[in-house]
Amino acid sequence: MSCQDIISFLVIAWNSNFSTLLQNLWKIGIITLIWMIWTSRNNAVFEDQEFCAVKVMKVVKTTYKETDNFRKLGFMSNVWSDYLTLRSLEVKSRPAPPPEFVSVFWWPPDIGWIKVNTDGSASAAPGLISAGGVFRDHRAFVCGCFHIKGGSGFAFEAELLAVITAIAIAHGRGWRRIWLEADSTYVVRLLQQRSMEVPWRFRAYWINTLSRLEDMVFKVSHIYREGNAAADIMAHPSRHEGWWTQEIAEIKDVVRVDMSSHSHTRRI
């Protein structure tokens, strides 16, 4: 590993999309280089020691060699260019592990139950929020779907708005056995714990929501977004507010896929 190898690595980083491992090595190199220049400058000013660029680069080289003892620097991209870069820096290559995949299914509720899938959307952070949901019975037939606007807010508030609206609709229509499914771990945790950790502007609505749950047989579960496509479509901000007593055209194909128990693949 020459000084030119290190300099080239630090310079080309400005225009490269590095893997996690190379990104962290680049940060280590920059920090070490700045520190050594600073200490060398102080030594030259206060101790009358001559500045030595070779010594500075030698410390950077030693630091890179010591990174082999750290296991949390990430992985390289499994490409030839990453391998050559690591070899030039005399750093052991760390190939990325193979990706893992899971199958995601949408399952209908038991007889006598209604299942509602909810989702929220935010145009920015913060931005205009909207929410939607789809109610289905044990045959996977749509019993109703909704879309609602929520003004300005964050994505997690949109998810909360979707849940509050879904439970209010279910309670108002006399559906007392409800299975709510969402792709937000935030709202799932809130419902599982009956937590009051909600934004102040939603607090009164949330208290009413928890009160309604006392009159219902209720369960909640998380689903990855790949299995929550119908609710995602209903939450899209381009939609007009409303309640529909049957499936709308935009979700028809997704509902048919869910009916067939088709699996969706998600990389984890």
C-alpha cells in the first residue's frame, strides 16, 4: 500500500457510491489524516519539529491495518472494484452475506370477524397526510373502504389517523369482532399496549378509540407493506375523501390477488 493508493482512495470517494465498508474506511482515513496534520502542525510550531508527510501517511496506513480488528465496519459490495480497492489498502475483504427473503401473505379473518387493513401517507416530513383502509370478511369480500385527509403532519400521524378512522367506522357500523392489520409497527405497538404515546392533537380521538375497543373483540397484527397493497392504494393522497360500501376499481386486482392467497416476496 503506497501513499498514492491512500490519496487516490480518499479523493475518488467524492464521486463514488461506496459500500458500507469502504464508506467507513474513507471516514476513518479522513479523520486520521486531519488529526495527523493538526498534530504535525502543532509539533512544527511549538516543538520546532519538521513536518513529515510520509510520517502522516504511515499513521493512516497503520490505522487501516488495525481496522481488521473491528467487525462493525460493514461489508463490501461483492464486486471486483471493491475487492481491488481493499487489496490496495491492505484491508481484508468482507463479502456481504447473501440476501434473505420472506414470503408475505394476506390472510382472511375467521367467520364472524371483519378484517381491516390500514395505511397512511405523507407527502413530506412534515407534509399533507392522508389515510385509507379496506374492510373484508372471511371470504375476503370487501365490506367497505375509506379515504380521509388529515392536514399537515408526519407519516406516523397518517398511520395513526388511519387506525382511529378504521375503528370509528367499525364501531359505528356495529362490527364488534375486528382484526386490524397495518404495516406500521408504531400503531401496532400503540394498540397492543393501549399506549397514550400519541401526538397531542390526536389525544382526544385516541381516548375515544380506546374506549370503543372496550366494546369490541379486537386483535391487531403487523404485515409488511407488500401484503398491504389495497390499503396503500386507498391511502394515496390523490384520492378524494369518502366511504365506499364495496371495492372500488383501483383495488379490484389487488383484492383478487389477496383472495388467491398469493405470496409476495420481501427482502429482509
